Amino acid sequence: MSYIVVLLFSLGVCVVHCGRHTLQYDISLVSSYSHSVPHYTITAYIDGLQYGRYDSATRRGQVLIPSMVIPSRSTHLKHMLLQIEFAQKQEVAEKQKMESLMGFLNKTHGNGEFHVFQRKFACELHKDGTISGYDEIAFDGKELMTFDRERVVHVPVTQEALAMTQLWNRNYDYAKINKLYMENDCIENMKMYLLYVSTDLERKVPPKVKVSSSESESGTKLHCRVYGFYPRDVEVKWIKNGRDEIHSEEAAQILPNPDGTYQIRVSVGVTPEEGATYSCHIDHSSLEKTLVVPFEPSHRSASRILILVMAVLFFAFVALGIFVTGNRKRRETFNVLFCTYPWVVWPPIP
């Protein structure tokens, strides 16, 4: 079942190549229901690989990796059922948090408006056996608070979230519950899933690349779209004259595709210079060396089109010349034959 997931903020996911394993849950809650956007969704990742999903439209979980579907094992099936039950209970808890946030932020329902509560929760297991993690909460695309595991408190990111975090830290056990789950259940689940998805995590799919440009009042923008790659980690950058990196003012997000691969678009603003060259450089674990895709300015394309048009016109003139020459010879032949044999009726000559 396909649907649109509203993601208004994005924070990095470190995969196994960073020297640690990560189990992450992306939670999204929309205030007003729409048939195109499930009211509540949880998307689960193991080392950047999307393996599961839950949404309030079906109130069921969906396993996205075939190797994790083992119905013959009763313990595995029981675990999956418990995860679905946990997701259903979590849906109620997240709705309460969202209502609380909307009250503090003076947000209301209705009038065709909708609001989005988002949360990223993860536990991380390092090579030396130590544990870490994060819990980040955003509202309408703006990050509000984070979780401090060492002090077991929520920390405001913005001034408007100060009163909210003080209330949570003083009157609720959210922080303690987060710490217990992060250091125990989350880690145990991660170890279990890694046994099933090790082959999937080793899979490598090279990226496809498309470069383009667009013009606006602010100037020229170059776009490098990299898509269809796996695993998630990738480095994409624009290089001028083969050596100078062009920094992008836009934050590039790595987004998931329905087939389990990923995509990203990196755009930079440039001022075209005579003789300057631009190229998109892509580094990915599936590639033996950096993939370099040059950008060809529009005037080069125009030159190619002009050359093609001139070639077509040239051949058209040649064909016309042959036609005229042949036509003239046919008329001369007609005149000779008509004068010699005037009783022969010839078809009209065009």
C-alpha cells in the first residue's frame, strides 16, 4: 500500500560503515486526517535500511524485507505481534504529546489547516559495546527539543519549547522511559534484526545520475540528481574547473525510494564564466572510483542543434539539386521525342 509521508525535517542516519549499528524509528503524526497521508506512521530503519512500517490507516505493521518474514518461527511471530501492539499504544501516547505541544504553541485544528508532529528516535551500538542514541522532536518542520541521555532530560532547541520541556521533565516520565527503551529493548531488537538483514546490508547498487540547469531572476542553478543507489551513504558535490568545490546553500536530503534504494538532489547557484567547466562528483561504496558527470551548458546544446539543422538543410539542397537536374533532363528528352514522334502521347511532366 503506497502513501505519501510528510517529512519536514531531516537529520542524518549513520550506517554500519560509520563503525556502529543504528536502529531508528521515524514517527509522523498529522493533526487532520487525509486519505493521501496516514494520520500516524512509523517507519523503521536498521543501519539505514528501511525494514518496517506501521500506519494508523490499517493499524497493522508491514515488514519490507523478505528475509525478516519467518512465519514458521513462533518466537519471531510473537515478537512481530508485540511490535504492532507497541506501535498502537505509542500512537495514543504521541497524540497526547502533540495535543500538549499545540496547546503551548497556540495552534488549533480546523479551517483546512493541518499540523505535523515528528520524532526521530534511535539507539546505537558501537564496536566497543558502548550504547548511545538520540530522540529529536519537531513540530511543523521546526525542531523543538532533543533528549539528553546522560542527564535523562529533554532539552529545548528553541525558546518557545522551554516551558514545554520543563513541564515534561517535571511532571512526566518520558525521559526515563526513553532511556530504558533506548538501552535495553531497542538494542535487543537491533541484534535480532541484524541476524536477518546482514545480506541485505551488504547489497550494493550503483547510482544513476542526471545533471541539468534552471534559470531564475537570482541567476543560474545547476542540479545533480543521483538516484537508485544503495546503501544510503553517498557524497555528492559540484566541482568547478576540475578542482574547486562549489558549496550548496540548500540542504540536500537523502530520500528513500519505494524499491528500497535512495535518491538525492544537490543544487548550486553559479555565475557562468567563459571557459569555466562544471561537473558533479559522486562517491558511493558501490563505485570503484569517483563518478564524474560533466555539465554541458545550454549553448553547447544549441550549437549541436544548429549543426544538425545546417546538415539537414545541406542535404535538402543537394536533394533539390538532383531533382531539378533530373527534371531538366526529362524535359529535354521529351522535347526530342515529341519532335521526332509527334503522335506519341506522354504523361504530363510535373
